Amino acid sequence: MQNRFLFFLVFLAGPLFGQTPSAKRIAQHIDKLASDKMQGRGTGSPENAKAAAYIAKQFRKYKLLPLGTDGYYQPFTAKIRRVVVADSLPKAANMIGFLDNGAPYTIVIGAHYDHLGLGRQGSSLETQPEGKIHNGADDNASGVAGLLELAQYFAKNNVKEPYNFLFMAFGAEELGLQGSRYFLNNPTLPLEKMNFMICMDMIGRYNPERGVGIGGYGTSDAWPTVFKGVESTIKFFTDRPGNGGSDNAAFYAKQIPVLFFHTGGHPDYHKPSDDPDKINSKAEEAILQLEIKILENAMQQPKMNFTAVK
């Protein structure tokens, strides 16, 4: 009888545990997005389009509602300004999935999925970058893996949260936050309905001496309450500014509170050596568990007000 009861408990808990962030799935997402076959996911490339299709496939699996202008896609034209190239107006797209909880306000969770391709966009730190695959495992396949894991968790946890979620994979971030800026100037959800934005960019190279940095702590006076009592198996610290780092800066400019998760710089940044085998998937799993705690605390609060960081 006792064994049957234990089996019943495991049976009930199994589906929920299966949706919590998983180091194994994180590694699978990163291996897919940052493999040599993806040729660095340069904006406008066929491989960048394949990365977008992969994200769309996951959004469909999680049964997110399409909230782009063409299904999950919000196409736009990017501009390469740093260098002169034959095609300086490549096609790009944001990928947008919506979890509708019937709530009046929505939490945005975002990460950019583009990288430097074959080193011809002008921001590689390699001495002779052209023709070399810049896999971008940390920057930012790690953030996209986090985005997908959080989307799966909230879509399949059998809880109707008091906020909706907008999951966004931004295009052309490496060309100057072009995807997030395009979305904010052409929103598919009214900006006044957005509570706050969480951005993940480079969360795969956890250094236990540094810890994971969380920027944007000063962008709302509600964040200290949200963070009160939050504990984690990994080291983390907060920083007040919200106007730098990644796509969070575009949301901050529109006076939307933000948090920006980042594990710090490293010698492989914007180089061909940013490869999947250097990712700490177990630590990223813990970072995502920390984010879930923060999100769950934040959802106990009313809609946040924005505060500018001076």
C-alpha cells in the first residue's frame, strides 16, 4: 500500500518536475542553436531563419498564442551600419509567443537569437574574423535556451498566474538592438499593458567568484520588495541601471521596468571560440530557478511603476 501511495505521488509530481528548467534541455537547445551547421546565426542568413523556425517550433509545442504580424513572426528589415557589405538591408524577424492568462497586464521575457555569423558584421573581436563561424553559444544561445525553458515552465505548470506572459526572441540585437526597438515602435501588444521586462543575454558562463549579475534593480521601487527573502544555490548580485547591456535598454527607454540577467564577460566574447562545450548548463538551470522565484514574487505585487535611474 505504501509503495502504491509513493508511486501515486511521483505520478502526480512527474509532469510538474518535467517542466521545471532542465540542464539537459538547456544543453540541447544550445547545441542546436550554436552548432557549426547554424553558421553563427548572422542576421539575414538562412541559418538565422532556421534558428527562428526552431523557436517557432518550441512555441507551438508549448501552445503559446502567435502574437507576431505573421504567426509567431514579426518580420522587419535590419540595417548593417558598422561595415559596408553587399546586402546592407538583411531580412530579420522577432519571434513572439503569448501566454494568455486572462489578466489585465503582461510580463515580457526576452532574449536575442542572432549572432555574428561568419564575422562580417563588424563587431567581432577576432583578429581576422571573416569567414570564421562565430557560434555564439553564450551570446546568446544561452539566453534563448533560458527563454524557451521559462516558456515551457509557465505554459505547462497548470497554474493560471495573475499576469500574462509575452515570450520574445529578438532579431538583429547585434546590429544595435534593432529587433526590440522595432517591436517597441510597432508593438503587437499595447505598451501600457506591460508590467515589466526580463532580459537574458549571456547566462551560460557562470563564474562562482562573480555570480550572476541582475541589472535594472533601480528601474522600479517595487524590486526591493520582490527580491526580499529570495535565496538561490548560486551567487547573485543586483545593479541599479537598466539602460545598458542588451534589449532591456530598449524597454527601459520606453519607461518599462526591467531586469537584465548576465553572467559576465569572458575571453571568448564575440569570437569564434564561444562554443557550446564551454557552457555551464547546470548553473544556467539554477539561474532560471532563481528567475522563477523572482517572477513568482513579482506576480504577488500590483503593476509596477517605472523609476528612472540617475
